[in-house]
Amino acid sequence: MTQARFDRVRRRLAELDLDALLLSIGADLPWLTGYTAMPLPRLTMLVLPADGEATLVVPRLEAPRVAEQPDLFDLRPWEETEDPVAIVADLVGGRRLLAISDRAWAKPLLALQASLPDAKWQPASIVTGPLRAVKDADEIAALRKAAAAADRVATALVEGEIELIGCTEAAVSREISDRLREEGNQRVNFAIVGSGPNAASPHHDAGPRVIGRNESVVCDFGGTLDGYCSDITRTVFTGEPPSEFRDLYAVLEHAQAEAVGAACAGIPCEDVDAVARRIITDGGYGPNFVHRTGHGIGLEEHEDPYIVAGNCERLTRGNAFSIEPGIYVEGKWGARIEDIVVVNAYGPEAINTVDHSLTWTG
């Protein structure tokens, strides 16, 4: 599988007329080599020429963490007294059309630009983004496993096992995080809990506010399980919802379901966003839907493809992404429904299966 990825990257470099790919910290490096670089000031960088052998430059003290794969790349540890930027520049040689990790530290990038003053630079994502966006069977299986773990936590939420009324948002966030870890997640990426007026803030930081009766609570959470991410959102009402909120939620539920159904291979990403946006606008809540409909997911919780107006890229089999429209009424309440969707041979499939129906507690 790894050799196949190297081959795909080299073909992509040729298509883009690029001479080399330089990968540092971020998800591209483990996707390609299996090695995750620690976000240290010391430089780690894979130099992958379109026309030559790849070399992974790592600090000497990090070299024992690398699973060597000599058929894919040479390992070049550097000593504390060496200049890793000079080593990378020497490996680049006369190549001048370069793509570098989107998340590379600015300091080594600026140093490389000084060492290679006539080079032209592109973000690595133009090479790796479209490749990583098409998941293989093992990656989809990993996403399913991560989604199932998140589903079990979300089920506990909507069935009332997680106490809301009288608890702080921060306490609920901690319980969700603890449950994600109990389900096997090695890392909790986020556990958003927004209640009452805070539910109108899509990325609200769970804080000391005590959750009361007769308000909406938006819970958006996800973790990393065996390298792959989950992301799910469910909204619960604490008390019997008033007709106004029921109407809002019915519009939202319809928009989310229709957007999932529209996410077929060959459909532009922006068209899926338009489906959700049209339904919410027709329902009278257009200005209250303030973010894109979704984002890709895999080794990172946010990656290609992005389900947003202006993205004309067409969905293809193997894409995995969220569908998560939301409606937010400032100062009052908010709601969001989110599932991860995979495009397979039969069409779009939501791999989160927790009930979408409006549920309430108390």
C-alpha cells in the first residue's frame, strides 16, 4: 500500500510539473511513510524527488522512532552540530519547482527559501490533498471503526445517559471525552458543548455555564482511533421543545438528510452545500446557517474535500466527509446535525447511525 502511495505521488508530481515534494510535520508524512514526526523545532523532512530516490531527514535522537523502509526511502539522521536545512537543500539539488508541507514551520521554510533563492514553492496539499481524499478500503474500515465508537457515545447522549440539566458545559464535555477514551480513542480532538444562547456559537468553548431547563444543547465531538478520526454532532433539548424550536429542527433535519442523499459520485461539492442551504433558506433560516456544509475527514479531522460554495471539485468514490448543516439564533439557541458520509459503489452512505430525531430530557 505504501509503495502504491509513493507511485501515486510521483505521478501527481509529474502531472503538476513539480520537481520534488518536501514533507515535514502534519498528516501527509505518516500517510506516505507511516512515520509521524513530533512537532519539534528540530527539522524532520522527507525529500521526494519526482525523478529520484526519497530521503527522510530526521534528528539523530528521533531516528529510533522511524520504521526503516529502505525500498521506499533512505534514512538520513542529522547530528546536533549539522545544519539540517543545508542537508535538505543538498538533497533538492538543482530542482526548483517544489511543494512543501502546508504545516511546515515558518523558520525552516524561510531558511530553505534563502538557501534556494530561485526555487518556486507550492503547498504540498495540491499534490497530496486529492490523493488522500480518496480513501482505500483499509482507510474506510478505520473510519467506520472510529465512527462506531463515536456513535456509542452519541447514543448515550441522546438516550439521556449523560446528565445535562444542572451540569456545567465543561463537565459534560469532560464526560464525553472520558467516554471517547473508554471506547478506545487514543486522543480526543474536541468535545464542543454549547447550551442555551451558547448553542448559537458553532465552535463554542465548553465553559462554566450551568445547563438549565428548556434550552438546546449542541454536542459536537470526535477523537482519533488507530490513526483515523471521528466527528459527530447531535442536539438535545432539555425539556419539551416549543413549536418554534420544533420547526427549526424539522427544517434542519430535512436539510441534512437531503444533503446526504445528494452526495453522489460525480456531483460537485458546492452542489451538495447548495442543497442544504436552499432548504434552510426556504425554511426562513438562511442567514442563520453561517458555515460550510461539511469537510473531509481521515487522518485529520478536517481535510479535502470541503463541501462548500465555490468548490467545483466533483465527489468520487472513496471520498469521506461530514454533512453538518446548522441553524443558529443569536442570543437564544442553536442546532446542528452531523454525520460522516462515505461515497461508495452504491452512492452516499452515512457511517454514523445514531437517531436524528429531536430528543429531549427532563
